[in-house]
Amino acid sequence: MHWENLPLVLFFSIVPAASVVALYALGIRLLTASGRTPIVAPLEFTDAIAIVTPEEILKNEKRARQAAKKSPLSQAQKNAAYVAAWLCFVSSGAVVLLGIWLILPISHK
């Protein structure tokens, strides 16, 4: 075994994983700062632990709209935050695709 390569493998597995999570979290934060809070209504299942009522969904959407109105950012700053959020999402996806590309055996002719 080549135990001297263990730190290298750990570094190149932990750093990209942390990068994907950090970029995605930053993208969500910037998306919220831009006034476009991602609200996803949960599906109702009979065995669900918590069921959100339609009234609660409307209440959450209203709260998100009110928070967007109170934002101290100008419209240009909100647009910049929106673009930066999507750049974070694209970068996160690029890191994932790079990892897949590095793992898959590719025949070079």
C-alpha cells in the first residue's frame, strides 16, 4: 500500500465536497438576498411526519414577500446578487461534473 498518498486523497476528496456545499449554500443565501426566496411547497403524504397546510404555505409566501420589500438593497444590488447566486450554482455543478469526469475512465486515442 502507498500510505503516503492518503493525505493527498483526503485533501482532494474533502476540499471539493466542502466547495460544492459552500457554493450551493452561498447561492441560496444570495438568491434570498436578491428577493427571490426559494419556497417549495411540500407534498402531502399520508405517512408524512409534518404536513404543512395551505394556510401555512400562504403565510410563508407572504412573509417572504414582506422580507423582500424590507431589503435595504437597491434594485441593481438585487440583480447582482441574483446573477452571483446563479454563478455559485453553476460553479457548484461544474465541480461535480469535474469530479465525475476525473473518476470515469476515459480512453484517449
